[in-house]
Amino acid sequence: MLEHSKLDVPRRRWYVVGTLLFLIYMICFADRSNIGVAAPEMVRDLHLSGAVTGTLLSAFFWGYVLTQLPGGWLANTIGPKRVIVGALCVVGVTGCMTGFVDHLPFLIGVRFVMGLGEGVIWPSFAIMFLNWFPQSERGRAVSLSQYTLPLSSVIMAPLAGWMIREFHWRIMFVMQGIPALILAVVVWAIVTEDPVEDKSLSPAERDYIVAHRGGEDVESRPFSEVFRSPIVWGLCLTYFLWVTGLYAFGMWVPTVVKQLSADMGMDTVGWLTAIPYAFATLGMYLVARAADRSNLSRGWYVAGALGLAGFALLAQHFMAGALTTNMVMLTLAGVGIFSALGAWWSWALAIVPRNQAAPAVGLVNLCGNAGGICGPLVVGFAANGGKASDGFFLIGFALLLGSLFAVLLAVKNPETLPVKVSHVLH
């Protein structure tokens, strides 16, 4: 009878809130990543060296890391809706401004401010997940947003390449910044922070959400205790190396593709850039499904995926400029980098003590996103005066080291029962 009642409950929470959260994260990820597609043209027009380009590509993450933890406090203080709307305005305005700024320090500053704005979005999403989705659906809601990481590039990269070819890279930034501003208006107009406040929600759905979203508390341990945990630091190192590779790959792969053929148009670069992300999206689904059905630790899936990415980037370095074989290696690297993201947090939560989950996740996420600063810089400095693929060679070693850490963690720390997502999102 309970299951029948569940099936009868309307799903406006998914059609409106779930869809909007998905679109918000997709647009924001596109606005942070489209500079990678524009990088080859920007290097030519602004006369940027490899090291300077790496600095520009990493500038976003300087701000993004700074607002990860304050974002949660701000969302709790003024409400997630206001934070999300404000952040979308910042992302949209700075996205458009990227197309107007000529002076390099100002351009770096604009990207830094975009990072500050976008850094508060995921902590605000956490509250929306808690308020709007029952515990049994919350994991799916979080996973839906995670799929935007590779999927946004599948859509954005060809679109950005076409816009650059038909108009200009400056116009591309303006055109891709506008959707964030439109979403800000839509969210302000139709989204409430809590289903209790949503007058358009049916009583049956409202009662179902409130009754099943859970409210039990688990005492969280202070950061001082988490700092002494070898498991947490192992996770921090693994995630740092992983995210270093993830954002180095995301920001520099269009430049690598462009360097494989100097005669290639930007629209072609965009389409070729989308190929690794298309396969990575499929890989995310298949790995998450396999991990959920397997008795093996999810750590082995993380280690295997990072190992695949690392070896592929090392092999790509020796492919002598052949487009087809290089694209195969880049596609394998993309699959390896993204496919285990769905299994990662489930595994991390299963090997940390329950009462350390919240501060541990905060620390791991903070360390990981610092990789977004390092990755583009490493490639930029390694490619200074040479090929961007020289930097990917170094990133390959970082991913292999991350795979090794994952293996050690999986061997030394068998999984326990996972912590409920709601405890982590608090």
C-alpha cells in the first residue's frame, strides 16, 4: 500500500526543481569551461605564452576554492534561493565581460570573480537537495547534477566552436553568458526554498516530501579531529590529483586538438573536443551501475578509472601527431577521468567514520578543487614554447599516482555501511 501511494505522488519536484538544478549546473560548468575552447584563438589575438595561458585558465579556481566553505554558511544565513540567483547573476555578468576585456590582469580578475560566484552554488544545492527530495531520491538528484560535468562539454564545446567560427570568441563569451542571467530570473520567479512554501505543489506531493526527507542528526566531529585521520588525508591526496587531471584536461584539450592540425577550424575543434566527453558520460553511467551491483570496493573502480586515464595520457604523448590515434587516447583519458565520479563519494563516505563524514567531505572537496588551480598551470608551464600535450604527459603521472593512492586506500580500509547523503549535505 505504501509503494502504491508513492507511485501516485506527483513529481513536480523533479520536473521543476530537479530540472532547474540540472540546467543551472550545466550552464555554470559551461561558462567556466568555454574559455578552454576559446584558448587557441585568445592565445593568438592576445599574444599569450603557455605559462600565461595556464594562469588565465586557472584563475577561475582561485575564487572557486575560496567560497566553497563560506557558501554553505551564506546559504544557511540568507537562504539558498537568494544565493543561487545572486551567483547566477555573477556568473552571467562575468561570462559576458570575458568577451569585452582586453587587459590581461583585468581578464584574470574577471575569471577570479566568476569563480567566487560559482563557488557558492554547490553548497546551496545541498540545502535544496535536502529540502526538496526524500532520502530515497536524494542520491539520484545529486547524481543528475553530476552528469552535467561531462555532458555540458558535449553540448558546449561544439556550440562554442561554431560561435567562434561564425562570430568571434568575444561574441561567444557574451552569448554563453546570457543563459545564466535568464536562469536567475526563472529561479527567482518559480522556485521556493522549501516545498512547504510552494503554493503550486499538490498537497499529496508536499506531504510526501516532508514525511520522507528525514531529519535525524548525526553528531559531526570538529576539523581538528578530522585533520588527524590518515584515511581523510589519503582521500584528499587522491581527489587533489584526480581533480588536477580533470581540469587540466578540460581546459587544455581543445588546444591539444587544435595543435594536432593547424588547418582545423574552431567548429571542428569543438566537435572533436566533445567526443571524449560523450564517451565519458556513457562511462559514468556504466561504472556507477557496475559499482552498485558489485561486491568489490568502489575504490577499485576509482583506481581503475584513474589508471586508465593516466596511461592514456602518457601514451598520447608518444603518438607522433596522428589525429586518429591521439583522439583515441584522449577519449580513453576522458572516460577514465570522469567515469568514476559517481562511485567516488559513495566510496569516500563508506570508509570514513560516520561522525566525521561532514567535516571530512568538506576538507576533501576543498583539497580536490585546489587541483583546479594546479592542473591548468602545470600544463601551461610545461607547454611554454612547446606542445600542450607535453603538459598532459605530466598530468598522466599525477593520475597514476592518484590511482595508486586509491588502491592503497581500498586495500587498507574495507568499506562499511555508507552514510546517508543527508548527513553529508548538512
